[in-house]
Amino acid sequence: RTGLAGACTVLALTSMATPAAIAISRTQEGQTSGLDATAYLDEDLPGVRPAAAWARETLDPRHAVVLQSIGDSYSEGNQFSVASGIPTLLGWPGHERQWRGGVPTVERRDQTDGIYAGEGDPAPAARAVGVTHVYVGVLERDEYGFGVASRFAAWRVAYRDEHGTIFEVPEGAR
């Protein structure tokens, strides 16, 4: 009985100490305190917040689809769509499978890769899957090469800052 009581005491004390240990650990991660859930983007993915703000003010999420780099769940990928509320072709494949089921994630990844890095004019491929705008920022240059924006050089620039560009898919490709 003494051993069981001791084990229960240790378990209870450990359980009570865990929240404090977590809080201390989180304060040492270097995150800024406050209620701004997207503040980390300024350091991790510069340019995403202002581009997303532009998209929220300018684009209609019922009609616009902005292509961006795909990421694993809870990764940096898909942050433009998360921050702007504008849908993307594929953000986090694992989440798509988990919450929507039946989403052709492999096909959409191939379509995304084709638009960013395929052969020829990417406009017909973009319009075929409903993409209205293409975002080229830090992650897209990391994934598809520094010169990826040159694929869209003939397209109208809808938004640009020192970190990224949003290109509008040409009407003629519809």
C-alpha cells in the first residue's frame, strides 16, 4: 500500500507541475506575447501578412483561388491562404484527407507543381483548376527555384512588395 500511495502522490504532483513546466517552456521559445496569432509570420515568412491583408481587402473568397506552395500539416506552407481566407488548390494534404476525405491530393499536388514548374504557358493549367492568382514568395522560391516568378512575367502583377508577388491569371486562358 505504501508503494501504491507513493506512486499516486508522485503522479499527482507531476500532473500539477506539468502546466507550469509547459508555460515556462513556451516563454523560452522567443515568441512575442499577445493575441496576434499571425505575428510570427513577420519573422518566419516575411511578406505573407501584408500580401494576405491585400488579398482580404481585394479578392472575394467565393470566386478567387490563390495558388501557393503546399506544406505538411502545421508547417509554413499554406500560410498565405490561412492568413487571407482565400482558398488555395491544396494547402496541407493531410488535413484535406482528414477533414474532407476523397480530395485528390496527389492530383492537386501535380497540378500545383505543373503551374509553378511545368513546361509552356502555365495559364491554361491554372484556369483549368480554377486558380485566379498565383503567389510567389519565400516558400515558392525555396520550392521551385529563385527564378520561379519569371514563369509569370507576362501576367499582370496584382500585388508586389519586396518579399513576394501575386500574379493574376490572364483572362484569355479561361
